[in-house]
Amino acid sequence: MEIPHPDVRRAPGHRPLSASRHRPTPAPVTANTGAPPLPQPRGELSAGICALLSGTACHVDFDTATTDPYGEDLQLALHVCYELHYRGFDSVDPRWEWDPKLLRMRAHLEDRFLAAMRRDVPGGDDLDGELDELLVEPVEGAGSGTS
């Protein structure tokens, strides 16, 4: 999946450039003193997302098929995407928060993680049944003691 920098405008029929061949001019970003710096990447996914957000890459191709859904790389990539909606990161263009392609990438990462959770954690298929088991009052209880 290719995610371009939000400043890159493309003409019809434009072929994406490799991040190693082209670096966009970063948009002017004022320092947000309350925001943390971008974290140190843990692998290719988080490195690619951090490169996009910092303006050192104009696009990155992601392949999550072999990425461990529980690994630090995917989890950090998700964290970085989520943090854009809270404090953001120092020197990161705030327009990334609602970038449609980055949001699609985040959804893809979420789907990969949730599919692994559903596959690896038993139960959870019947929410009503699970709640019925939890919301049963004790048979021999005397109540809560309040009236």
C-alpha cells in the first residue's frame, strides 16, 4: 500500500516515486512543545510511517502479510497512527491526522491485529452469551446490603 506525503500533488497518470529517489519539501511545521518526538522505529512498518510523518519520505510501500501482528513493529505503527489524534508529534505536520491513505493503512493494521486476536483467543464470538454468564446474580447471596 502506498501512502504519499500530504503535500505531494499528483497529475493524472503519475507514477509514484521511490522514497529513496525523492524527498518532498516538508510543509512548514511549528514546534509543538507539548508533543513528544517521534519514537524510534521497531521495524520496517514503523520506520516507514515515521519517515512519512517526518517528511523524509514521500511515500512508502507497506507489506504487512509477514509482519507479526503482536510484534513491536506493528504495535508501534498503530500507536503512532493513534497518537496523531491526541497530542501528535513534535515537528509533524498536523494534516497527517486525517490523511485518507494513512487512515486506510491504519485500518489495514487494525484488521491484521484483530484477525490474529480473533484467531488466537478462544470465545468472544457470542457477546450476548458472554454477558449473560457475567450478569447472573449469586444464587445464595444476601444481596449488596443496601436498601
